[in-house]
Amino acid sequence: MNGDPINGDLAGHEAGNGGAQPHLLTAESTAAIAHINLLQGIINRLANNSASCKTWCITLVAAVLSLAGSAHNPAIVAIALVPVVVFGIIDTTYLAHEKAYRDLYERMAEKMRAGTYSLDDAFDADASTTFLGFCLLFIRAFISWSVLPIYVGLVAAYFVARCTKALVWLTT
């Protein structure tokens, strides 16, 4: 064997060195590159899902507004708040998870830069946090520029239209 932990030789890894120090991997190793690519893929999927939430929300709100207009019933417009709230929560959750994975990505990249990235770190894709930690991530995600203006803006537009009787105008 050539001492390459990726090809199955764990010489120098915990069992091979008495458990004193894990086998360190360089940033150029296949495992390190694959790990960073894995984390980047997760982050990209979460970002795409977040964008899809916004797309679906706007589409459903437009469909409900169209239905209310064609039915000449302003009460139907209130149903548009349901996808706004549901997709707002889902979108915020995706963004909070994305931030957790970006933090994990940064920790792994820092370990690689510092030369402390080990075989034990390879393919660690657990970005879980405590309940309180996730709540803080959720709040930060909700007040971000990509969530708050869109979903709160849609809710505010509904209430402004309702208070100014624009809903009646929309459905006549």
C-alpha cells in the first residue's frame, strides 16, 4: 500500500500511530477537494430551493389575484396570504440551513489553510446546530435582504390594498 487513506491504507491514521494524532490531509488531496465540492453542492441546492420558493410564491399569489378578479370576489384575495406565509417560512428555513452549511464550509476551508484538516474531517456534512443556534440563524435569515422585503412586502401590499379599498377595484 502507498499510505493513501483514500485508497484504503490507513497507515498513520489513529490505529497506525497509536491514536495519538489523526492522519492529516493536504488541501490538494482528493478527499479534501471532494469534501469542499460536496459542501458547495449542498449550499447551491439550498440556494436554488430558496429561489424556487420565491418563484412559486409569486406565481401562486398572481394566480389567486387572477382568480379573485375573474370571480369578482375580493374575499378570495385573502387566500393569497397562505402561500406567502408558507413559502416565507420554507424559504427562511432554506436560507438558515444554507448559512449553517456556509459556516461548515468556512470551518473546513480554515482547517485546510491551517494544515489541520484530517481524515476525521473528510466528508463531514453535518451542519447541525443547537435549537437556539438554529433559531438565531432563522431570525437572521428572515431579516435578510432576500427574505424580509419580499414576503413582508407582499403581506404589506395586501393590507394596504385592503385598507384603501383597492381590492374592490381589482375585482370589479
